[in-house]
Amino acid sequence: MRGAILASADGIGEEIKWNAPSFYAGEHFATMRLNGKVPLQLILHLGVKKSAIARDSIEDPEGLLQWLGPDRACISFPSPGFVAARVASVQHIVRQWVQHVPARGAG
């Protein structure tokens, strides 16, 4: 999954933040949750400043996104096979999501 996220769009980087793999394009926009009830979750967010994203601005034909708030959504991966079968869909969502991420230091 890490490689798929990094390959989703130019300018995506990765580092460990909040004790987990975290991805940035300007600000951080995605963090993996590795120790929850589901083996792997990808939490999509808009950085540390208060922001909002219109739910209809992200095309999600498979219904992978679970919206957690106006600035956050989650994709849950209950098994490795689920990850492999949805790489293209996750990359499509990530490409759209990063268009809403503020530039680092913006605001």
C-alpha cells in the first residue's frame, strides 16, 4: 500500500509521523493506522489546520471512503487481498485528495 500511495501522484513523500507511515504533498494528507480493530486503515486528512472538503468532490465509485468529519475520511483494509484488489481505486482517491491539501506553510 505504501508504494501505491507514493506512486499515485508526483510530489508525494513519506515519513514516520504519529508513530506510523504518513504521506505528504505540501502538508500531510494520509496516515496509516496499523493497530486498530481492522489490520490496516488509511486515514485521509487535510493537514493540521482546520479545513473542510466537500464529500462529493472525491469520486469514490467503490464506496471505500468512510467519512469521519468534514476534513477526514478513512479507508479500511480488512485483509491483504482487499488491499491488492483495490490499489487502482485507492490511487484514484489519493490523486483527487491531494488536490485539496494546502501547500506546506499555507494559511
